[in-house]
Amino acid sequence: MRRGRVVSLIVAAFVVLSAFVILTSGILPYRVFIVHTGSMEPTISSRSAVIVREHVYRVGQTISFYEQGGVITHRLIRINTDGTATTKGDANSTPDPWKLKPSAIIGEVVASPPEVGYWLMYLRNPFGLTSVFISIIVCWQVSSLGTHTPTRHKRVKRHKIQNVLV
């Protein structure tokens, strides 16, 4: 493997790992969560990721919040007179049974790329992350098959010794 190719592979792996760490650590004003159920379908499907940011909340927005020991993403359907909120999953027929305190709201969903949650779960697993890096290395090696051109040796000019009559 050429030195430039090794450096490119290391840089690519570093960029992918850095993007993963930044997106999942909360360094940016956005946070990423994984949707595990179909309660928001068809708006947000199971195995999607939701990208959430703090915002001023209005009825009708999809929000993520802490409840029942985890993070839930549902639609805000009502702000009650006591300051709590009522939410409901789009696929659910009834509102959620809890009264949501404003301090439990994480933020508004600004994007929900489908199937990205599946890959984030996979990458959070050490086996998954390792398998991705091994796959990158294998693809890099396979793509370089047949592209190696042997270096040409320069022809050494051989000088003939000629008989010279003087």
C-alpha cells in the first residue's frame, strides 16, 4: 500500500470518527437521538435518527423530551393552563398519559433522516465500528487491485567499443 493511500485512509477514518463523536456528544447546539418505535409513523419511522435543537415550542411541533427513563419523540398537541404540555405520537389514537413539564423538553425535531438511527446504533457498538473500518480497508485494497503499474527500469545505454584506426 502506498504511503499516500495509507495517509488518506487514516484521514478518512479520523473524519468519520470525529463527525460521529461531534454529532452524538452534544458539542453542537443539536443533539441526535434514535427512534426505537413506530409511534410517530408515518412522519418519523422506527430506526430513524432525530436531530433536535432547543427552541420556543408551539402546538403542532414534534419535540423530544425525557419521560419514563428515556427520550421520547412525539407531537406537542396542547399546552395546559398549569404550564405542562400534552403530547401524542402520530400513530397513537390517544394522547400520552403524562403531563410534561417544560424542563423535560429537550428540543424541537429539525430533521429525521430515515434508517440513520440504525447505523448510529451499529456504530456505537465496538464490533460495528470495527467492522466499518475493516470494510473501508478491504474496499480500499480491492479498488487498488489491477491499478499497480510496475516501475519501468531505465535502459542503460551500453556503449559499444569500436575499433578505431588511427
